[in-house]
Amino acid sequence: MTRRAPPSVRASAFLRDEGGATLVEFAIVISLFLLIFFGLIDFGRLAYHVVNSERAVHAAARVAVVRPPACPSVPTFVSLSGSAPAGTDYGTKCSAGANICQAPATITCTGSAANPTAAEVWTQARVVLPPNSTIANLRFTYSYDPRLSFLGGPYVPVVTVALEGVDFDFVTPLSALARLAGAAPGGPSPGSSIPMPAISVSLPGEDLAHGGNG
């Protein structure tokens, strides 16, 4: 009959046994390697989308400055200010003095497919924007700059086109790999998506098609 070792001896032997240590170490190392590898892929995709989005917004702004406004209620012409000096002639630059031209309020709106300018901008920009972006992620702003207009002439604002509220979706399980690699539960780790930085471009308007045939 075989005698069994006392429990204390068996526990000590169990604690000294390193038979599965290599497998555990391999699991941690391979998780860390995959985290780095897939992280390079996904953050490379993020950089690609950011660069392409910047190019798309630049192109969108170039279209917006030569088209009718994408927002309603943008003035068509520059009006005389109620406190303009007596004898102010039409054609006077708005920057020639204080209170010559009536300063329109800044107007901002989100893109809408019902607006021809916004629809044209979106048609050109959507090709290179992240797949989950929509025309509503485009924001148009028209702000007054007295250096761009003259009294009685077409209203020429500074036109800003911005891409906002777009999320970047990861395609790899970075959160799970981070936990396998030793990330603390509840600590910071990449999620399934992160917000992309807002991108905006401002250009002086080119009379918003009021002074030509376009």
C-alpha cells in the first residue's frame, strides 16, 4: 500500500511546480505582441482617415466659397448701418470706418441633402471620409469680415466648413488584448470606437455666386 504524503508536503510541492509557467508566459507575451501589431494596424487606419478627411474638408471649403450659402438667412447684399456717418456713399469699403456697413450675425448650420450646395460638397467629400460619416457631420459657418465687403455690394463672408462628430471604429479587439496583456480592469484601454478630431477650414468667400453666372 502506497503512503500519501502529508497535505503540507503536497501543497509545498504544488507551489514549487513550474510545469505550466512557460505556457502562461507565452500567453502574456503573445497577447502583448498582438496588441502592438493590431494597434499599429488600427491607428494606421485612424491616421489615414484623418489625413483624407483634412483633404476632403479643404476641397469642400473650396466648393462652398463659390456656391450659394448652405445655410438659410445668409444676407445677399451689404446694407448701410443705421449709425453710418452722414453722406456715406455706396461702394465705400466696410473697413473704411466704424459703423459703415450693417454687420450680419454669424450663421451656422449642419449639412442637409435638401440644400444644393451642401449636397454638392457632400458628394465630393464622402468618397474619402470614414464610412460612418454622414452629411449631418458637416457644419457650415458664415461670419462677417468688414475687409471683404463694400457698402451695397454682395455680402462676402468668411466661410468655414467643419467635419465634426465622426467616430472611428476599431476593427481589432484591442480592449480584450489589453486585458490579456495585463491592463488593470477598469483602467484606460482602447474601446471599440473613439471620436475623431474635429477638422475645419476657413476661406474668404468669393461673392457666393451673387456676382457671376455660376
